[in-house]
Amino acid sequence: MEQFLTRIHRGEILIADGAMGSLLMARAKDLIKGKCPELVNLSRPDILEEVAALYLDAGADIIQTNTFGGSPLKLEDYSLQDNMEEINRTAVNAVRKIVDERGRNAYVSASCGPSGKMLRPYGPIAPDTMYDNFFRQLRVIIDAGADIICIETMTDIQEAVLAVKAAKTISPSIPVMATMTFDLKPRGFFTMMGVSISKAAAELETAGADIIGSNCGNGIENMIKIAHEFKNYSKLPLIIQANAGLPEIIDGKAIYPETPGFMAEKSKELVAAGVSIIGGCCGTTPRHIGAIRSVVRG
Amino acid sequence: MTKEEIYQLAQDAIEKGDAETAANMARLGLDSGIGGIELIDNGFIPGINKVGDLFGEGQLFLPELIMSANAMQGVIDIINESLEKAGIKQNQGKVVIGTVEGDLHDIGKTIVVSLLKANGFAVKDLGRDVSADRFIKEAEAFGANIIGTSALLTTTMSVQKELEDKLQEKGLRNKYKTIVGGAPVTERWAKRIGADAYASDAADGVRKIKELLQG
């Protein structure tokens, strides 16, 4: 299989997958509604395989694992910290199985989301504790054979940097993608913790990330602006995973405004901005990813 | 130092999130004979409300807000202690608040709690993952005027509606005012489920709760 970073550096544009939660909810509502989404990993890994297959068949080159909330500090919220190893290992194995079965030139990308706790002085967590939190999760993930680490939805740059460093300490050669979530404020794009795009770009690059960018947020049009801004501050390849806008609740269901056609059309502008990896976040489906792939890769 | 100078320095300290200066100003104000409530109302509350507004406008961010709220909490403790000694009760209204069942996000809700306390409300923070039944039970026990619910997930917003329905069922709907908030929550959602108010951010929450108690 051709090396992931080689393809990126050669200028190929790769497609990542879309939302995971809604697909899991549709298949395991009784198991995870109001509970830990990673519970699926413990009792229904077949569902993880099914979801991976949907995105792979829709044309994604990069398939994420269901490990977003799989760090020990996050799992503590659900008293599942003792299941940390199994939760992370099973998720990597499930995606690996489908990627290998399909025989496509695709990659297993292990998702690593925020700890849900704040670092000092804003919260109780010491930097060493935060580093250890990510180190433990990422060691399991890397041992299980993930191809890529995707540190995502970060809002605190210090937390994101600790996660990147943990990944690179465990394996200096594993490609690490790191994305943060920005909102448009009066003075420009900032994360909830007040991190600007210039600061995110500089610090993630210094920490050793191979690919940087943004995920979630508010729709693909903001992401086009975010991508341009990242390009002003860094030469690293960019990943953008937009959500399908902010949802409206209609009859108890979350309806996202951005259609597969709309997002696919707008993806051309991400390509023009020099983005290397395009995927989706909340509200995107295999149909969105299929549409984006056909526009971007023809 | 004049009263006005103390008020100004108190406000500046809260805006900067400078807990030490804020506490010093609280003690200095009390020592120079300013009443605790007067000191809070004229010095510290304008400070924390300005921080809340700037946060709502996106001019400053969570770290600054947390530091200001922490400084404010220190001040409130100092002033409450002096009010208790003087036998004065400060009470704007009673609020029970929590993040709804199935939802473990509580940063936003915690900010609202700090601002409410800073504004002199008696607040019972129920934490996160709170069921509709528990909101009602705690509101009854606390003698609350207001029930505030936060939902950060589209999948947990339904608990806000469940609360309205259960209050109706139990014949308690008119006993309380309800206010809803959270990232996916909108004014339209609040109207649809029959909540009394919607808060777009923490400072808005404090404003709306004051309005609810007046109205």
C-alpha cells in the first residue's frame, strides 16, 4: 500500500469519511442514547464494521475509528476507564478488518477527541496528567495498528499540543493530523478557548503535526475561509472536515441544512484553497462523502 | 480612596480576572463602611456583567471568563460572610439548574451558575445528566422560582420538552418559570415546547431570569 504522506505530498487530494454518531445512533439507539458512544465498541463491533464499509464504499480513503471519546479522562465520565484498552483496540480492529477486506488503498485513522476536562489554571488538570491521558489511549491505538492519528475538535491549543506530542513520542513515524474547531467572532475565527488560526497553525506545526486543519464548526462556507487563513500561516498540508451546518430539530430529529450536492459543489473551493484532505463532520453522511468524492476526484 | 474609586478598581479587577485585587477591594470596601450589597451591585456586578457581555459578543473567550468568574466567586464569599454576620439576607430569587439527562457537557451551564451567583441569586447546581423528574424534585425541595435546563446535544434536547410535560402533568407548571439553553437550542424550540424563556448565552440567561422574576 502506498504511503499516506507520500500521496499527500505528491499533491493527491484524499477523501475522509463523514459523521459517525448519527450512523451509530440509528443502529444502536438503545445501547448508546444518553450514554457513551464508545459502548458500541464493547458489545457491537459489527456495527463499527458496517459503518466503516458504508464510508469506504462511498469513496472515502480515510476511515475514522470510533475512539473520539476513548481517552481515560473522557471515559471516566461514564465510569468506563477500566475498559479503555478494549474500547480503543476493538475500534481500530473493526475498521482495519473492513479496509483489508475491501482491498482499497485506504487508511485507518484513529480519532482522538478532547479529554472534556480543562487544564490549569482554568480547570483541575495538570499538563502531565493530560499528556498521560493521551499517551495511554494513543499507545493502544498505535499498537493496534492504526495508520494515522487524527486529533480533532480541539479548542485548547495546549491540550492539542500535548496530544500531538504523545502520538509522536510513541511513534515518530506515524502521520498525525490535528484539527481544531473555530467559530466566527467579531475579530475573526477563534476556538472557544480563544485560539486563533495563526496560533493553532504555528503551535501544531511546532509540536510535530504532519497535517493540520479544522473540523466541525458551522458549515462548509466558513471552512473555505478557514482553509485560506491556514494557508497564510503554514505550509503543512491541510485537512478540512466541515459539518453540514447547524441542525434544526424537526419532530425530534436533527435536520442539517447542507445537502450532499451543496457541500460537494463547495468542496471545489476547498480544493482551490489548497486543501489536501476533505471529509465531513456532524450531519454529513455517506451520500455527502460520495458526492464530494465525485466532484473532487471525478 | 473614595467609594467611586473602590467601585472602579473592583470592576477593573473582575474584568481582568485578578482574584487577588478583587478580594482586596472587597475587604477594603467593607472596611471603609460600604454595605456588602451596595459594594457588589456598584463595583463587582458591573464588572462581571461586562465580562459576560464581551464573552457573548465573542470579544473575549472562555479562559478570561473563567478567571473573572473565579475572582467573582472569591468576592462573593467574602461579602456573603460579612452579610451573614450582619444578619442580612441577599436573595434575588432561587434557581435550580442543570444539564439534562444523557448529556455530560457542563462548561456552559457552569458559566451560567457563576454569573447567577455573582448577581445574587441562590443557585442549586444539579450538575449534569439530570432527569426531568429530578429537576422537579429538586425544585420542590429548594423552593425554586426558576428551573434552568441546558442541552448540548440534539439527542438530549427532548428532555427539556419532557420537563414541560411533566410539570403540566403534576399541576406544577405555573409554580415555576422555565428557561432553556445550550448550543443546539433556539428561541423557536423554547416556544415550541412551551418554555418561558430562551437564553442565547450566559449573560443573556441572567438577563432573562431577571425579567422572568419581574414579569
